[in-house]
Amino acid sequence: MTKGILIAAMDFSSVAEDEFNDWYDTEHIPERQRVPGFEVCQRWIGADNPKQSVATYDLENLSVLQSPGYRAIGGENLSPWSKRVTARVQRLMRFEGDQILPGEQVAPENADALLLVAMTPARAVETAFNAWYDTEHIPALARVPGVLCARRFRSAGGSPKYVALYHLISPAVVEGSEWKEASGSTPMPEHIRPQISDRLRIVCRKYRRQN
């Protein structure tokens, strides 16, 4: 069965950093790790903006988010601490989707960086957009040294509709000449480019708790 993903991206500039990290590390992530069907749970911090946070949760499949275990801790059942923190952050994106490429790959544990790219193509160019992404763009970037994993996801509903996640050995990979050369070799077709909305691009480093 196709793997699922849950992604939460937020700006926590209005929350004290120690409280935000304590909440994530001691309550929020452990709660989800205990839910059957949650596989790899990872935290990331913006490489350019350290007040940006991205959490990625690899799921056995997307139906995990409808399970009793997840419903008991999500939505209206969020803890008081979760409600207090999330009310103060700026949500950049919450994404629930199915892995469409390659389909069943789980995030590697040894990545030190993550590139998140999200967007929504207009329906008229969606087929062409996916063909370009799947047959040209992802294969070219996946071959760049330092790229450990390249995957694509389609939303179960809402915006953005598509997310690409690239697990990297370092944030510097996306600044390197080989990445730029690969990206430039597969430019988005001109007829598609103006019909893209909901763009979001975040380069992250792996979060490591400071003791």
C-alpha cells in the first residue's frame, strides 16, 4: 500500500524557543510516535531562518490519520499545551498526502538536511506538470551527489496539492554547482510556470536538541 506523509511547517517567532522545543520534544513527537502506523518522525529547522520549523511524519498509509489512536491526540483532542503553542505560531503549511514517487520509500535516518518544495498546478496543466516532475526533474536532482532520497506526495485535499521532499547530507547541497546544473537542465516548461500557485520552498537542517 502507498505510504503516507504528514508535514507540519510553522514559524515560531512568537514563541520562546526553549518552550517550543520542549513542547515538541517531550510531548508532541512522543505522542505521535506511540500511534500505530507512524513510522519515521523527524524535526527540521530552517537553514536560513531558525524560527522556521518543519516536522515530517512518515505513515504506514494515510488512513493512520483517521485511526482511533491519532484521533485521540489530534484535532479537538490536542493537549492544553499543544493548543497554547499552536495558537501562537504562524502556520506555513499542514500537509497530508500519499507518496506518489517512488511510492513506498521511507525517509532515511542519516540525513542532515531537508529541502521541501510545495506547489499547486492549475488543473489544465496538471498532467504535464506531473510528467515533467516525475520523468525529468526528480530523476535529475536525485542523481546529484549528496541527495539521499527524493520523493513526491499528492495532497488528500487542500493546498498545496503537491510536495517534493529531498533528504540531503547537508544544506549546502542545494547551493552547489552540481545541484544548480541539474536543476537548470530541467527547467519547468514555460506554459506551466505561470499556472503554479501555493509555492513554498524551505531548506532545513536537522534539528538536534541542545542539552
